[in-house]
Amino acid sequence: MSTLALIPVRGGSKGILRKNIRLVADKPLIGYTIENARQTRGVDRAVVSMDDSEIAAVFEQYGFIQFNS
């Protein structure tokens, strides 16, 4: 059995704009979610869905685009 983790990321926010790419301890906030998906037993693949090209550029810079275990 294969398990897919889908991580939706929005560019807009009512509270803090672009919060998903803001750095927290030298890493974008969404990076913590992606790293946890990578480390979760049983998850074979994670896909990030986003609506913003700037966010996509940050994901590419940090190597967060997609992984296969």
C-alpha cells in the first residue's frame, strides 16, 4: 500500500502575509511540515500544492519541491 501526503500552501493570509515562507530558526515555516512528512513512517510520497510562484521559488531553493522515499 502506498501513502501520499498532500500539503496545501496558500500565498495569501488574513493575518500574516506570506507566513509559509517566513523564516523561523533559519528555515521557512512550511519546511517543518515538509520535513515531518518526510520522516513519517508509511508516507511514500509528498506533494505540495501552491498558488504562488514566489512560494514555488522558495520551495525549490530549499529542496522542498517533492520527495520519494
